[in-house]
Amino acid sequence: MRNNAKVNKIKKQKTGFRKRAGFFTILALLLAFPMQASAEGRLQDTGDKLVIVIDPGHGGENQGTIENGYEEKGMTIVTAQAMYEELSLYDDVEVHMTRTDDRDLSLEERAEFAKSVDADFLFSIHYNASESHELFGAEVWVSVHAPFNDYGYQFGNGLLKDLREKGLFIRGVKSRRKSDDDNYYGIIRFCEKVDVPAVIIEHCHVDEERDEEFCDTTEELQEFGRLDATAVAKYFGLKSSVLGVDYSGYEPAPAHPDVTAPLTEKDETPPEICQIDFLETDYDTGQLSLSVTAADYETPLLYYSYSIDGGKTYTRREIWPNGDALTGSYSDTFTLNLQIPSGTTPTVILRAYNMYDLYTESNPYISAVEYSYGEEAVEAVGPVQTPEEEIGGVSGNGREDTDESADDSDEAPKEISFLTFLKICLVIVAAFFFVLLLSQVIDRARRKKHRRQRRNVDGDKRNQQR
């Protein structure tokens, strides 16, 4: 019995030791590999060696955009070459380009080339322009299908954050479907068919002045390429002994099919709400303040523009306050301060644009009072009415005023200025002296004629014979 008790005691000691040893072993492994947890956020697994294909968009007879004197096919080569050179400095990465010269290459041929080199990702390099010439900012187009949608979102989110730091406005990570539920853009569609993830990078708009400064020199185009390469290195967690950088611990933006797809999916509807309301105005300076309220329940609001002539002409697009295409957030209310030109009776309409450039127009704010100030100011006719006091017109909230007791048809008489009064007095005095002088001249002439007649009578009497 004693021996059995001793054996059981030894077994318990060994079991306890094994449990403690197992616990410390797991702890040691977790401490030894701290980067493994951070890498879990990276969705795409590429194995030991990474193969990247860079695709300079267009080429040959396909010039791409040629707005503002730019030629896209040449710009993409400069950026792609700089991206190639920068990526080649990283360890354990193989980099290819679909074209290195100016030649025609179909979208399907580009995808087949990526497949032939067993590419892990294809990056298509582009520059943008819009038909209206009013869009500006950078965007990344990705697949509509998982998991390619998630891969593209993680890469695009990181790149666009870097481009934002450069000063560019961000239009977002987007996707677009055809009617048959396939990808709208050919390079993404063909690459997906050969199982190669692909994205389109639209760096900026060459036909808009706020973007042109980012692409008007060779140095700027090359800088885009280096930023693209850095974004790729971050996305894949690359190291470079030459550059002295290590992105193995970089955490990409979280992505999941249930989260990413709605954020990148093309919104087919305009914003649901867009309204403006009167706040205050200063007729002496022409300042008008309106409250703007708008909402889009699917994608963020990115721009606004407005008209002061009832929609005949609109201003250029401005950035919607706190509009963020990467987080989907924006301010749903803000104050719009306008400078109304003197001599103008404004009718203000505002347009709210969402992430896919669809817009909704607001209700009109109609002023019944003409703004008149400064050198163009005219003399006031009666007291100036505020929008709340405007009778028979439309107030800032769009409702008709119905105060029938007021009569706006009678105008108050114009006040006579002191200078005008002084001029009138001078004219009256001058006229008085003129009349007085004229009467004196006439009186003197009458008396002179009378004396002449008397002399003639007396002379006749003296010359008579006796």
C-alpha cells in the first residue's frame, strides 16, 4: 500500500510538471514570435517569394487622357518605372512590368502576362480626367468579388492614406459591377479570371487646377511611383536592407466581405437629404449665412457646389466638411457663408455630391431684397426688410408669407440731401439777383427815355418865333 501511494504521488508530480512545462512552452512561443499576431490582419498569403506586376496604363494608339496638354500613356510609364526601381530594392520580391515602351497591349494580354509570371498582384497605373473638368482627388478601383475585394481594399486604404498626407483629396476605394454581375473594368475582370488580384490606381485628375500641381513635372510623377511602391511594401510586410526599412509589423486596414463590399460597392442613388435654411445676413457687407443639412445613407458626401442665380450657373466643387471616403463619415450639418455681390437679389441652391458623384439639389433660398453696398450702393427706399419681414415673397424656409395687412406697393419718398438743398438755394438766390438786376436795367432805360422826351419839348418851346 505504501508503494502504491508513493507511485501515485510521483505520477501527480510528473503530471503537474508537464502542465507547467506546457504552459511555459506556449508562453515562450508567444514571446518569441510577437509579430505573428500583428500579421493576422493581413488577408493575402503569398508564400515565401513575392511576385509583383506593374501595368502602365494605355500605350501605342491608346493615348489615355490628353486633357490640358497631358498624355496619360507617357505619364504612366514614368510612374511605373519609378515604382519598379523602388520595389526592386526590397528583399525577396520579383518585379515585372507589362510594358516598358510605347506599344499597344490589350487588357487580356496584360492579365495573361501576369499569369505567366505567377504574379501575386497586378497594379495598373493611371491618371484621371472628368467630362465636366470639375472632379479632383485620388481613388483606387477594386474587384466586386471576395476575396479580391478585400485584398484591394486593404492595399487601397493604405495607399490613399499616404496620398492624403501628400496633400491630395481622397475619393475612396471603389468597385463597379456590370449588368451581368462581373467587374466593370477590364483589367480587373481579366486578372480575376486567371486568379490574379488587381487594382487600378487613379492618382489624380490632370484637368483640374487643384490636382494639376501634383503631376505637372517628371519629379512629381516619379514621386507617385515611389509612394505606390511603399504602399505595396507595407501591404505585403516587406523589408529592405538597402533602404533600411522593415514593414513586417505593418497592420493593414481591417477588411471583411461583410464590411468591405458595402463600403466599396457603387452607390446608384443620389443623397437622400439636402436642405438649406436662412441663418442671418448683413446687407451692409453682403454677407449671407445659410445652414446646410444633408445625408446619404450608403456612401459619404464628398463635395458641394452652389448657385446664387437660381441654378443657371454653379461654383466649382468644394470639399464637403469632414467628408472621409475611407471611413464613410462626414458632417451632416454645416454653415455656408456667402459673399453676395452688390446689386444682386440672390436665389441660392446647393448641390450635395456623394462618393460616386451623384448629387441632390436643395430647396431654394429666395431673397426679396437686393443687396446694395459699397461703391455700387444706391439710396435706400424706405426701411430694409429682413427675410422674415418680406411680404408677398418667399422667406428663407421656402414658405409663402401671408400677411395681407401689409401694403408693399407704396414707396416712401426719397430724402433730399443737404448738398442738393444747398444747390437749390443757390439757384433761387441767383435767379433773384438776376431778376433784380434786370428790373434795374429796365427802370434806368425808362427814366433815360423820359428825360430825352422832356428835353425835346423844352427845345421846341425855345425855338418858337416872337
